[in-house]
Amino acid sequence: MKIAIMGAMAEEIEPLLAQVENIKETTYANNKYYEATYQGKDIVIAYSKIGKVFASLTATILIEKFACDRLLFSGVAGAINKDLSIGDLIVANKLCQHDLDITAFGHPHGFVPEGGQFVYCDEKLLELSKKVAKNLDIHLYEGIIATGDQFVADNDKKAWISDTFCADALEMEGSSVGVICDALDVPFFILRAISDTADDSADVDFDEFLHNSAKISANFILNMVKEIE
Ligand code: ADE
């Protein structure tokens, strides 16, 4: 087994690189990939750069070039659900693309023919995350994550995403990674720690809490890697 661990930004993978061993760096398609080991397990770490296109490219390369057969995403998100506070962890049970719109043809938001409105995370990894959270005595939220190529810092937009998709959190990569993994038959898991609440102070909060929330997410992911069989 080879486990891919992906983030979108350098800040999201730095706490991972600080804790793994035997790092070998490879540059491919204008990006760096770090093969490494953690607790005797083979892993490959990369950050994609922000947004769905780069995230899709990196997920594909992790699977097709580096032969990863599980993919775990670690990063930060904006909260929609009022129960989520900065630093809280949320795992997606399903994800959607909030900016995919062919409603002009009578389809629901986020839907694409021959695709679906949502993509679903791997059940076994979801179950494992609950076990890990219990052992660590961490509250892990489970919910719907909405992805789009926009940093949302606006209450009206946030309310629209909430009403349209019942989403609990939003970010800019998860759903595209899910679509790639689903197509290539690789079980995937999307974890995010809250960095902001996607409102008019989201930009300031994001800058303030990015590092700490990224670390919270990365630490949880490494605890999952320990347990993956
Ligand atoms: N990732 C973290 N916060 C976000 C936000 N407010 N919008 C989009 N992606 C995010």
C-alpha cells in the first residue's frame, strides 16, 4: 500500500514533512512530490496549489505516476455550519462543486451529466477516522463539504451554498480530488480544520489561523496513517 497525502498550500503539508522520514523529493509537472515513510508505511506528500484544476492534476499524478492506492487530503476550510469553530476538524462524507452550474438545462446546481451532484468519501476511511478521533478524544465533525474556485468571504454567498447543498464547510479542492479518486477507483478521505467562517472577516481570519489549523489537520492525518492497514 502507498498512501498519498495531499494539501493545497505549502503551509498545509509543512507539518507533515516535519514528522516523516526518508524523504525523497521529485519534481514533476511543475510541482514537488515527497516520497517518504511514516511508522514504516510508504507515503507520498504533495501540495497542489490552490483550486480545482491544480488539485485534479496533483491527485492524478499521485495515483498514476506514484502508484498511490489511498488518498488522504489535509487542509483548512471555511465553516458554514454554526457548530463549527476555528480549529475544529471536519471530515467530508460527501462533497460537491458549488460553482458547477448547468442549471440552464434543468439540472441541479453542482450536477454534471454522467457524473453526479455529490462524490462520496470512502466508508472504511470514514470509520477509521471516527475510531482515531475517539482514541485521541477529539471531536470530529462529519458533514458535507462544498468546493469551488472562489475564496468565500461573503455571508450571502455562504448562505446560498448552505441552502443549495446543505454544506457544512467550504474550500477549493476537495470535490475535484474526490472526482479523480472516484474515477480511478482509489479510496479517498478529505479532512479540513476550520480556519475562518467564510464571512467578511474570512481573509483576516484565514491569515491568522492557517498555520495552526493546518497543523491540527496534519496531526490527525498522521494518526490515521498509523492505523491504516
Ligand atoms: N479555505 C479556507 N477558508 C476558505 C474560504 N473562506 N473560502 C474558500 N476556501 C477556503
